[in-house]
Amino acid sequence: HPPSPAANARILKSSTRTGVETEHNVIIGGFIIDGTVNTQVLVRAIGPSLGVLGVSNPLQNPVLELHDANGNTFATNDDWRESQEQEIIATTLAPGDDHESAIVADLAPARYTAIVTGLGGTTGVALVEVYDLEPGNGKLANISTRAHVGTGDDGTIAGLSIKGPQSQKNILRADGPS
């Protein structure tokens, strides 16, 4: 007998690393919470820690905004220890630098957008990540990122972490001209 749907593979984390510029060339990460119940996520904007890993020109102070399907901002963070510090530490996924941003949110099934900018219009390479903290509830689906694609460390790198006893079909695509 095949495993029950609850045992299927799930996306636990989605991430995109790319250059952050200004105006329309910031990181815009879209994701959907699918299902019928809320799920808790951690969204992070990482910059200075990338420099420790050898990435040149890391964004020194990323600012993170979360928007609902109507474009309304419902959460903002600059320097993750300023709000939700204990809740973020409890996830065991706290950013490595105090200037990085993180938000824990309990999200209903819907579309969401995470926007990463540099404080004061600064630029550099950053990483936006979405972690599913409650994989037994709603699930991450239809993850996308709009970003300026550069070269070298400014190139765009997307990643997924998938876990489960069964395989999961995914479609990966890169759209440009359209």
C-alpha cells in the first residue's frame, strides 16, 4: 500500500541568494501557504553572514517586509533581535548576525510576499529564506523570486529543502523576457 498523503515529501525551506540593489531591483520572494489550516513560518533576510562564508559584497543591513495577497505590509524587521528575539531563538534558526532580519509568522493559507531591501538604500548580496516550522499543517507551495540577475556573487541562486519518504514532483523554471 502507498503511504498516506501525510507521509508525502514536503518543501521545508526555500531560499534565493542574489544581489540587492534599489527601487525595482530588490529581492521579491513570493510563496503560497497551501492547505486548510494555518502554519508557522520563519522568514529570514541574511547579509553579513554571507561574507563569513566567502561571498563578496554582502548586504550589511538587510530589511525584511512581509506582505499579504493584497500587497499590505503586515510585518517588518530590521535587526532580528529588536522584536521576536526569543521566538526566533526557539526555532534554532536565528540569524548569525544581529543586523540580519527575521520574522516568525502564523500564516493562513494564501499568497505572501517577502521583500528584502538594504537599510538606507544600501546594496549587496543577500539571501531570503522561508522555513516551514509546522510541516504537519499547511505547506509551502509555489515559491518564486523576482530579482536582478547579475554575475559572479551577484548571480541568482535558488534552493529548496525537501523531506519525506516519497519523492515529490516539482517544476523549476527561470523566466526572463516574459
